[in-house]
Amino acid sequence: MRFLFSLVFFLLALPLAFMLAFERGLLDAYVDEDAIPDEPFIRAELASRTSPEDLSQRVDAALAAKAWDDAAMYAEIAAFMDMPLDPATQVRLEAENAFARRAARNTSSFVTGFVTGTGEDTPAFMGALASDLTVVGDIRDIGTEGTKLVRGEDYSTMILGLSVVGLAATTATVATGGGGLPARVGVSVLKVARKAGTVTAGFARDMTRLLNEAMNFDKLGDTLRAVDLADSAATRRAVTSYADGISLARVMPVLDDVAAIERAAGPAETVRLMRYVENTEDLASVSKMTAKYGTKTRGIMEITGKTSLRAFKTAWNLVLLALQWVWAIAGGIGALVAASLGRRVMRRRRA
């Protein structure tokens, strides 16, 4: 019996104690976060929170709401978890993914995104991103928000500041043969997210503070008052000249993190993922998660309510993992006990 208790202690008690200490940050100086694989923990949490029926219902609801991106995301979660969708749901999903439907949906959304800089799906966000990458979006937003600044009206510091940074990044991209592209992409994604309402108040506050540290908005106002904002060429020249004097050292890491998320999950998912970013520090965690799970990241967050890889590595999820293998553990313990009893019987017979 003492042997059995010792075995249970080493198999369960010690791992649970380790995970509790890790969860509370007591082992940060000794154990690197990446040393513990996250996928088993994420699978355990998803298994406890969703099912084939639940995912099928989520796909059906997304298709009914014409939210194709959401439907595809939940289908990807189902494939990741080896949870087959309902056959009728699978048929509807495949029909919606037919070439003709995709072409019509994508063309209309792309044009809307390019013209307005806003949107709700991947093609629209790609259109908004394209307009910014050609500086059309930056000039448009500088004209809109800059006019408010000149008139003394309330304006979006984040949109105006990012537009100025965008022009600077575009110049750097051309000058360095693409070196400024991550920042350029980061600017565009953040502007679209701000307009779409997916930027949290906390992150907007952090980003506005960084932009205020990077540039003098009073001086920017003087620059804009001296130019006809209806003249896009003159506006671009004046703002580009002004941007030469700003410092982006603290802004660039944030833009790089946003660009990394965009590369892993795509522009539309990056815009939606900003709902889970409460401050600039959160951005690094989301970036790390999307690097591993791509477009599944938001689905994992929505279903589990957890927004970082570390959050999954808990003692409770270790219990869930153990329960998934309970029969194997019980069988192993049983085999060891049987072997021990067998050895005792054999010794008695020999005696």
C-alpha cells in the first residue's frame, strides 16, 4: 500500500504542485514558459468546453449571419480537435465556399474596404489595407482628422498619429527596399481596427500615449494649417517633411507585433483579435499564440475565454489531461500492483 501511495504522489501530486507553482509565476526564474508544450493543455481545455455539436451550431449560426470568416474559423477548430461537423453543416459550408459565391462576396467587400478604409470581412480589410499601402488611406485620414485638428474640434489622435507614421513608414519602405513594410502593415491594421471598433480602451490609451511621445501634435497642427488639405500631393509632401523629425523608437515594437500577428493570422483576424488586447504588453502574448495557431487563435480564445499560452498551462488543465488518460494510468498502476503481488506469492511458495 505504501508503494501505491508513493506512485500516486509521483504521478499526480508532484506534477500538480509544479503546475500550481508555475501558474503563480513562482518558477519564472527557473522554467522558461516555452519549455512546457502548450498544445496538450489547449486541446484539454477545448475538449472540456466544446463538442462536435457545439461547433456545428457555431458554424451554422455564422453562415446564417453571413459571417463566412467565423464559419471557416470554427470549421478549422473542428478539424484541429478531430471533431466531425454535422453532415448538413458540412454541405452548407462547402456550398458557401464555392468559387462563384466567394468571387461575388470578395469583390464587393474589397471595393468597400478600399474606398472607406473599413469593413467586416477579410476582403474588406484587405481593401482597406491596400488603400493604406498606397498611402491613399493615410492622406484620406490626415485630411479628415487633420481638418478637425485645424478647426479645434475633437479628433482621433490615434488615427491621425498612425497616418503620419504610415507616411514615414512608406518612405522608409521605398528607401530600404521593403525594410519599413512591417511597420507599414502594422499601421494599416491598427487604423482599420480602430475604425471597426475592435481596439480596446486600454490599448487605445497606451497607443495614444506612445504617439504623443513620438510627435508634437501642436507642431503637426501648424504644418497642416499651412497646407491645403484638399491637395493630396501637397499634404503628402508637407506631412512627410514633418515626419522626418519624429521619433518612432517606442512605437515600432508595437507595430512589429501587429505585423507579426497579421502574417500568422491574416489582416481580418488581426483586426478581430485586437478585442483581446488590453494593453501593449498583451500584444506580445497574442503574437506568440498566433505564431503557433494562426487563424484558429480567435476561436480558441472565444471558446475557452483565455488569451495567452501561459493561461492554458494550469494545474486544472493538467488534471484534464490526466483524466483523458485515466484508464492508461489505472492500468499501469494495476499492472504494477499485480506484479508486486505476484512476486510476493512466488516468494511464499519458494519459502
